[in-house]
Amino acid sequence: MLKVAKFGGTSMANAVQFKKVHDIIVSDEERKFIVVSAPGKSYNEDNKITDLLYLTYAHIKYSVPYAQVFKIIEDRFNSIKEKLNLNIDLDHEFEIIKKNLDNKCDEDYIASRGEYLTAMLMADYLQCDFIDAENVIMFNYNGTIDSKRTDEKLKKTLSGCKKAVIPGFYGAYPDGSIKTFSRGGSDITGSIIAASVGADIYENWTDVSGFLMADPRIVEYPEQIKKITYQELRELSYMGASVLHDEAVFPARQSGIPINIRNTNEPDNAGTLIVRDGYDCGSYKNDHIITGIAGRKDFTIFDVHKEHMANEVGIVKKALEIFEDKGLSIDHIPSGIDSFSIVLPTESVKRNTHEIVEELKVKCDADTITVHKNLSLITTVGVKMAYQPGISAKVFSALGENNINIRMIDQGSSEINIIVGVEDKDFENAIRAIYNVFVK
């Protein structure tokens, strides 16, 4: 079995965390290709290295001396080197970086140096190959990944490696200049490499032991999700329940590679396995009919009512054009015989709500337009819910028994999720009620 393992910023925060990562890697020879992020915070008041690098760039941009900020970065990396007795010549690397800073390097270059130095240290620690991401992760000039060239470079470079460490977060344009992903992009690097080398599994090591069935800030000690399909993950991620960069899922999903979310601080915890539908998960079996619950607050509903609307062709299209012209994305459109509702985040319409109401009245020739604010959407997700009688009844009964009024109901044709709308004030109680009826 071939494994690609990516370790996030908290996993690389200091020498103690480096030691944990080292031990995880050497404990399994199948972990062949390692992707690392820049050091994150060691404690709450600490700074992430990438933040310090961006701050350094800001000093350069506005002609402010940067030596004091850069000294903090040097001290962090030197501390890791000294405590682990590593041999890499960091002074030489720092001189190169400072020379580039003095020559007005661009922001992407300096931001990428956290991952670069971390990967060099880890490769030295593991006594294995260091592969610079700028030589294997290829960008087009429009900022998208050049998948063909990247795949060719990775296959050629990694084919002869017994073990290698690759920095995440960045690659290079065709002219060789550095290009970074958005923040969290090391997840994408790991997924791209896993797909290219045909990994059997992509391990994503972070500071949580996979996904939980509900937000632990709302539900006390929610159970861990052992297995989740890509489709279920998509539904829950939409409501904000994700520890993975969205773009990181695509290369692995496209190649059918499972992603295992693991905790560097609890390496014996099997974590959560993300798989395609029908994948044999072995011991990764969930104990409940639902997989997870997630939700978001602060939505607004525009209710459009018109008598005999069912006989009128194109009225919903007319309404949607109003939002399209304003560049607004719609979340849900529940409908009835003589009415339909348009649901979207309050933040996106708070400045032009009245304008939208007037346009809906005119364009749809509506009898009434009603606006409801302070709505929360909660999704209950699970592939095992499909075609199971009584699931919706359990959700609605749980909310009714807790005196929670349901303002909206929506269920997709796949039947793997049920979305309910409740008042913002009932958000936390609604999630707890649904969780308790299925799990407790």
C-alpha cells in the first residue's frame, strides 16, 4: 500500500511536534511521500510563521525595517533545528531569503518560505529526499494548476524516490516564479500528489481526530464520524462543517482515493475516512443512521405569493434573474402552489433588501412579497437515510417536542439530507434536539 501523508501547521509548530510527526512517518514504511505546512501556533498567543512572513512582506512594501520580524522567524526555525540536532545550514537559507527581500521579491515568494524551510528540516530529520514544490507543482499564468505538466513532473521526479518530503502551499508559474495557493493550500498539494502517484490512501494529519457528528461547541462530546462519503462531506461542508480545504478534496475524489483525517496528537485514533460511494471501508463503520448534523445562522427568506401562480410560465425565472443581475447566489428555492421562497445569506442582501422587494413586485407582478430574517438552516446528512421511512418524522418530532417552530423544509431527491429552517434563537437547541433523537 502506498500512502501520501500531509501534516498541517499545528503538527509542525515546534520541535516537540516535529518529533511526533517523525515518529508517525517512520512507524509505517507505506508513508512514502510527505507534504508539510509551515509551523503554526505553539500556544494561543503565538504567531503562525506564514502570518509573520506576510508581515515581513508588508514591511518591505512600505519601506519599514523588517529585521525584528524576520528575527522571530529565524529563531523559530533555529529552535527546531537545535533541539532536534539537525544539520541543515539555515543561516545560508536565511541569507538567500533576506537577499531576495532586499531585492523586492514578490509576496508569493516570501509567503512560501515557511513551507520550504519546514520541508528542508523534516527531510533532514528523516534523512530522505527534499523535493522543492516549485519543481513539481505547475501553475498556468491565470493561476490555475497545469494538471498535465504537474502530473508529468511528479511522476518523473518521485518515481526514483524511496521517501521524500515536499513543501505544500506553493508551486511555480511557467517562468519559474513562485505561485502560492490560497491559505490552507497544503491540503491541495497533498491531494494532487496522492492522485499523481496513485496512492492507496491520502492521510491528512491535523489537530483534530477527524470529523464529529455535530459542533462540539453546541453538542457536548459529539461522537466521531468514522466514515463519510464525498457526497455527505459536500453537504456538511456547505454548512461549514469541514476541516479540509474544499479544493483539496477534488483530485483525490476524482481518482477514487480515500482521504483519512488523523490527529498528530492522537496517532492511535483511526480518525475519519472519506470515501466514494460503495467503497469497502472495513472497520470504518458508523454506528448511527445519520452521519452528521451541521448548520449556519443568518439567512433571509423572500416569500413571493401570487394567486394562480402554478399556471404562469417563467415566474421563478424572472425572480432569479433579479438575484443573478446582482451577482447573488441562491441557497434554496422551496415552493408551493401559489408561492415560492428564495433563501440566501442575510449578509449578501442586507444593503439592498428593499430594492429587491420592489423589483420582485414589478417583475413577478406578485400579490405580496414578505421578507423573513434571522433564519438558520440545519442539515441532517446520511447516506443510510435514503429510502428509510420515518427519518423526517423523527427530525420534525424532535423539534416539535422542544417547542421549535420549523420555518422551512427542503429535501433533495437523493434523500441523503434533510434541511430545516428555524429561527436563529432556536439554532443551538434545534441541533441538540436532532442529535439527541438519533444518537443518544
